[in-house]
Amino acid sequence: MTTQCFSLSFSALHLPILLFRQCALSCLIVLLYLITPNAQAQSNENVRDELHLFISRMSTLPQQTKAREYQSELDRFYSAINYAPVWFDQGRPKPDVNIALNELHSAPDHGLSASTYNFDWLTQEIQAISKEKVNLPARLAHIETALTIALLRYANHLHYGRTHSPYLSRQTKKDTFDRVEWLRVALTQNKLSSAITEAEPTHPFYKQLKDILIQYRKLSQSPWPTLPALPDKAKVEPGEHYSGVAALYDKLLVLGDISSASPRPSSDIYEESVVEGVKHFQERHGLTADGIFGKQSFLELNKPLEERVHQLELTLERLRWLPRFSSEPHILVNIPSYSLFAFSDNHTSQPTLAMRVIVGKSKQTPTPIFNSAMQQVEFNPYWHVPQSILREEIVPKLEEDPTYLQHKGMELAGGEDTEDINEDVLEALQKGQLRVRQKPGSKNALGRIKFILPNAMDIYLHATPSVRLFERARRDFSHGCIRVEHPVELAQFVLHNPQSWSADHIKAAMSSKKTHRVRLPSPIPIFIFYSTAMVDEHGHVLFFPDIYHHDEKLSQDIRR
């Protein structure tokens, strides 16, 4: 009988040839295997021995080899079952192998890549094994561990993400998810598919955006025509002629900005349903929703759908950074969409409260990405002017107008007389020896209420007297803190006591001119989030400019 030495592709798992026996020895094993009367009964034992040997030799791999990172987990997983194979029985793939491959094949639905888990190589090898009458135990051990590593890695990426999370809660999540135990239970209880679903994030936004990603990926595979150029004045107003009206209608219809019940335009006049569709599109893309089809709307609508797919993929990655919420309330502030979402629990698909916010200036004072727990609400707060603002803004204005503090309702925090701003006072302010605070009142930059969340950067949420800024499409105006559109509603949510803290009670406390703090019944987790793709409270997908250029960095991190 002719025997064949198998040549395995080690590149998929970065395993060098040295882990396997010499080819001549392997061929001899096959000969002995074939002439042994009870060969099939012994195959699992042979694979068991090879598995033990294979895993034990992983420590000899170069340190940069990724598979080496899994040695301890593989050993823990297989030692508990005396190194018995879990994916093969008597040299044949078990039903769970097809389930595992199907799940890995669906990785793009989560914004992941099947190639990350060596899907093509695993599929080819398992197909080859299924066709062969006899397979080397060493080959089976290799594929066995490769598939196990792929599932462990896939579960880890689904649960935590592929990149480092900026949130402190990542460590907490690690304490609750043991991927080795997860896989053991999944295979023991024959529930691999449902176990993979359980490894996904539970946040309502994740399921919604995953479905939208699948939809946009399908759209991106179809022709996506470009629109005719805008006229010389670079905009089209309602009632004007534009040669691309029909194409504009078609695009807006596909994207869901125009109802299928709206008839296709029969002329090139820009009007009616197409104008309303453009308004809806503008609103979903962070533009001024005026219905004027101008340069920015044109550029956003002509963007390749592959770019939208990538934005959605990055959003799913960021959602995997969040912890597992159960029934606890939590707050999510998304910077690029300038929005706040408050959830009463993690079981409802829509937020309990949603509102517009103002965030830090993109170039000078961007709002940091972090998490904390809101603990207190302060009514009629003093604004203690940060040293950077004092040095860069207040002092220059005082040099021009010594009465500036009085006009702005400010005072020296040390109690010194603000009417006597001389060179010595200016120098002390510049050096940080004196501080300035703004008294509570209608001029106070924090408005009448401040939401306190401990953090080293002194970032908090607050009201603002500049309410007209919320009407702007782009709202990065602050020095880093977050201004909220509806402070009374947010206070109701976090104080969570309709009897003691109704809207009327909160308004009364704000108008009392008395500065006092109220501790929340329990701290509320808050996540300052960053995503250029999001869903609104109605489930509509939103896309926004990458104002802090975080998408660029995350894309680079993922490719490493």
C-alpha cells in the first residue's frame, strides 16, 4: 500500500515544522496504523497522545508566535478531559465542526474578519480530512488545536473586542468571562451557536447596528452610481432644476430616507418628496437639515458604501469595549453625534431618555473618552475656572478690562477685592497662586445644575445659558465638559425619585439660588463614547464626521 506524507500549512497558526515528527516517522505510524486490526478504536488514543505532545511543545515556539499565547488555555481545556479530542471522533469531524465553521464564516456580520480565525485554511483542511480514509494523528491534533484556538479567539473578540478598551470596566468583564470554561460548556451541552450569541455584547445598540451592518454590506456589493455634478453655485434649492433629481431619489430610496410610497419624480425639478428625503438624510449625517442640496450633502451622499460599512464595523468594536449591563441604569454620551442616551436597563431596545449635547472643541479641548459613575447633582454650582482657561483667556481679558470679572459675575476665589486688579494680581493669576470662580446665577457657565462624576480630568455634565447652540448641527464648543440640552429631564432620570424629585421640585431647587449637592440613590455608570455611526431613538442609522480623528487610529490598531 502506498502511503503519503502530509504537508501541513503552519502559517495559519504560526506553528513551525519542528512541532511535528519527521515525515518518515509519520509514514511509519500510518503503516502500523493500517495493519493494526483495531485501528479505528485506537485512533482517538493516538490523537490524545499527539494532542498532549503538541500542546506541551508550544512553549518551544518563538515568543512572537501568536499560538504560543494559547498554550496554558489549551492545556487547561484538554487536561480536564485527559487530552481527548473534542472536534474529531475516530478521525472523523463531529457535527460541532460544521457549526463552528459556520459561525466563523459569519464573523463579518459582527464587523470581524473570518480570515483572522484562519477560516479558509481550516475549511480546506477539514474537507481534506473528511475525504481521506486515514489521517495522521499528528495532523488531527494540529487541526484540533487550530479550531479550538480559533473559537477561543473568536469568543474573546466578540466579548471584549480586538483592541484595548479605554474603559476601566474591561478588567471587571475579564473576571466574569472565562473563554475556556465557555467553550467547555458550549460543547458539553451541545449549544455552540447559542453560546457564541451569549458571548456577544448585550447592549441594545449592538443588535441594531449589527443588523444595519449586514444590510449595508449587501448594499455595498451592488452598483452605487455617483450623482451628476452640482451646478456652478454648488447647491440646489427647492424648486430649482437639477439633472440628478431622479438619481438622487433612487439613492435616498435605497437608504430609507424616502418612502417607497413616494412616486419617482417625472422631471428634473428638485421638490416635494426628494427635498424631504434630503432633509432626512442631512439630519442622519450631522448636517443642517434645511433641504438645500449643497456641497457637503453631495459629498456625504456620494461616499462609497464601503466607508459606511467600515464606520459600522468600528462602532461594533467600540460597543464590545463596554461592560455587561444587566438591569442597572446607565448613560452613554456619544461625542461625534453630540448626543446623550440614558437607559433604565439593558432589556429595552430604546433609550429611556435622549438629548443633544455640546462637547469639547475638536482642535483645542477635545472631550476625553473614559467611564465613571455619576454620584451627585449640584444645584446652583460655582464654576471654578480651570487654570488653563484662566491663564489663556481670563488674564488677557483682564489686561484689557480690569472690570471683566465683575461683568461676568466672577470673583477671586481667595476673597480678594475684584475691583483692584493690578499687575501683582495678574501675575498671581498667571502663576496659579490665585484662582477665579463664577458665582451661581444666570451668567454662570454651568447653568443652574451640574452632574458630578469623579475623574482625574475634572470632566462633568452641566446645563448652560447658551441654549441656542443646541440648534447647531456641529456642536463642539466646550472646553471639554459636556453641556446637556435638557438638564431637568436628566436630573429626574438620575435622581430617580418622582415623589421627592419631580420636574417641579428640580426647577424649584434650580431657581432657589442656594448652592447644594444631592447624592444619587446609587451611582450611575456613565460612558463617554466615540462612534461615527450610531442609531437614534427611532432605530435610524446615523453617520457623523470623525471630528477627533479617532476612527483613523482605531483602524490602524485593528490592522496591526
